Amino acid sequence: MNMNNDKAIIKALQSTQSPRPSVDFNSRMMAEVYRAVERKKKRAYILSLCLASGVSLALIAMTIYLLNNYFAINLHIHLPKFNVSDQSISVYGFSFYIALLILILIGLDHYLRHKWLMKKSGNDRP
Amino acid sequence: MNNPDELNYIERILAGETNLYSHFVNSYSNSIYSLIVRIVLTNEDAEELTQDSFLKAFKKLDTFKGDCSFSTWLFRIAYNTAISATRKRKMEFPMVDEAMMESVPDEAIETFFEGDENEIKLQKLEEAIAKLNVEEKTLITLFYTEDKSVAELAKVLDLTNENVKVKLYRVRKKLYVLMTK
């Protein structure tokens, strides 16, 4: 049986060759591949996060269990009592004002920096 | 592209050079599409299934052992993907009388398919090919247009070499009967 001489079948198959996939098929295909890679990375990240959380929770639970059942440690913490005088209230108020001011300035700096970077990247794009 | 080249590309893709996969897409997208469109018959479905096949291959790239060429492995994925799609819809193929097929002498078939000048014969042959079932179409497409060997066809269709030979032999007889009856 020599099937290499089946010229008629080869010609018939070639003449019924279907149209090729659309012109942008390969680029769309690669975009799908890149998306699949991103999804895989995201899944791996979520999985590792879940794993880390699970291990952490297990360790905490184990620590609590050990402390409660195997160690005679009193876990109650007694906080010292505060006697707040009028004079110290003004000091606390001033400190709070300074802290708030610093926070606002840092926030403003971050916002302006971000805006400037966005503007710069917009100008750099051809 | 030979096997060592393919393996080198695959190793680099698995190491993170995803863009190298475009070499495989550029090299095989037309062949895979041609095979799938013969099975599912509509261009839109064929394009979607071609995309699915390439994505499946990419996701399973770490399971490619290199015991066959990448194209054979890819054709196997494409064939299975197309088969799964056709299972969802009922496709009917004409039955051919076994006795009629057995009665055809081998010499008659060889002489019949050797000549390719007769336009009417070619047209009839095209119609007969369209009547073949999915496995038969895949066999002749890969054997005659992709130059796949019997061993490679066996890998694609999950058959033995002997089985492939028998099926190819029977497809020719079936085509002859479909054309002459």
C-alpha cells in the first residue's frame, strides 16, 4: 500500500484549504497568554497569602493553647491608672495639634508628588 | 524547528520568557486552525477552539516531555479540544456498507487516487472528504497535508501504529466508495 502517491487526495485537501484565522489572531492569542500569566501570578499570590495567614493563625492558636494549658502564666495585664491634670491636658492638646499638622503636611506632600509624577509620565509618553 | 530548538524554547518560556511562546503561535496557528475548522466546520468556532488549544498547551507546557515533536503534542490537544466541542452538538455522518468496501480491489484504489488532473473527480473527492467522520478527517488531514508519520498520528489520536495504518487504508476505500456509489 503506497499512500504517498495519492495525489488526488492531497490536491482535494489542498483545494478545500479553509481560510486562515483572522489577521490579528496571533497578537490576540499572545494577549490571552499574557493575561493567563497574570492570572496565574495573582492566584499564586492569593494562595501564598492564604497559606501565610493560615500558618500564622495556627501558630497563634497553638501559642494560646500552650500558654493556657501548659504554662502557669497570668495573661491579665494591669494598666497603670492615669490622673490627668488641667496642665497636662494642654500639653497633650499641643502634641496632638503638632502630630495632626505633620500628618497633613505628609499627606499633602504625597498628593502633590503623585500628581507631579502623573503629569511627568503623561508628558513623556509619545 | 527541530526538537532541541523546541525544548530550548519551552525551557525558556517556563523560566518566564512568555513572549517566546509567540514563535509557536506563529508557526502552528494556521495548521491547527485548518485541522479544527475541518472538524467543527464554522470559522468562528474554529478560531475560538484554536485559541483554547494554544492556551491549554501553554498552561500544560511543563508536562511536555519532548518524546514527540511539539506540533504533534499540540495537534493532540487541538484534536481533543475540537472533539469535546463536537460532542456537545449532534453531527451525523453517512454510513458506508462494509461489504461494498471490502469488495473494492486495492489496485483500483491506488490507480484511482494517483491521477489528479480530472476536475470533476477532484470535486467529488472534496464532497466525499466532507462526508468523513471527525477521526477520518483528522487522519487524512494530518497525513496528507501536515506530512505526519504513522507514529505521530498514533500519538495524536491515541491509537496504535497498526490501528492508524488500518484506518488510513480504510479511509481511502471509504472515499472511493463514497465517490463511486
